Amino acid sequence: MATPYCLAMVICDAVHRDRTTGKFTILGTFNNINASEFPCCAGFCIYFAFTDGVGRVPLRLRIAESSGDIAETDTFDKTIHLPDLEFPDPLTTVEGFCILAKIELPKPGVYHCELYSGDEHLMARRLRLTDARRHDGDGTSEGNE
């Protein structure tokens, strides 16, 4: 199986696909979520685009807490199996998205959203979860969500 090449991976609020043209519209991109209680029940989408694939290619999304402490045993790690990608030829660009309606993120920190085909890591994006109850020096919260 040839490993596809990931052209794009975007965390966003929503993705719309026009029924007539087939074009995708990505709405509300972000990389930070402010939450006022934990665990945080987050909802978002991930848009992706691939090329260089051959035939049917399995795809999965892993969301994992990024922890520097190897001894930590309660780290968050969730894998979601997505529908296979179908490549009629390697020059085709295959686009898609997944909707993550309710992902329960346990605590503030950095999480990684990672795309895989089989055991091959294709691309990752960081998602930072911040505590909205904590403020920086000027009295405003960090983030954009």
C-alpha cells in the first residue's frame, strides 16, 4: 500500500461541502479552546486533503494528550476510525472531514490531533486547551475560542 501525502489538516468549527460544485468551505479555524470547567466537552471538525494515494486507503484520527511525564498513567488517548479514502489514481486529491461532536478533554494542556494510515503517521495539529478562569496580567483570557 502506498502511503498518501497529507496536503492539509485544519481544526475548525465546521466544514461545508457545496452539493453542486463539490467544493469545501472551512469555517472558523482555531488551535485553542478556552474552557471554564473540566473535563471539557468540546465539539469541532477536522478537514483534511490527501494526494499520492493508490486504491483504498484506511484512515484513523488519534487525539492524545501531550505529556512530558512518561510515568503519568491517566493521559487522554482516543482513536477514531474514519471511512477509507478511495484514490482512483495517485494524482487525485481526496478531501474530507470528520465531525467530533463531543470529545471530553480531561484537563488544560496540549493535545495532538493526528492522522494515520495504518501505522503510518501522516500529519498532526496541536490543540491547546486553556482554563478560562485563569487570566493573564492584563485581566483578559488567552485564546480565541
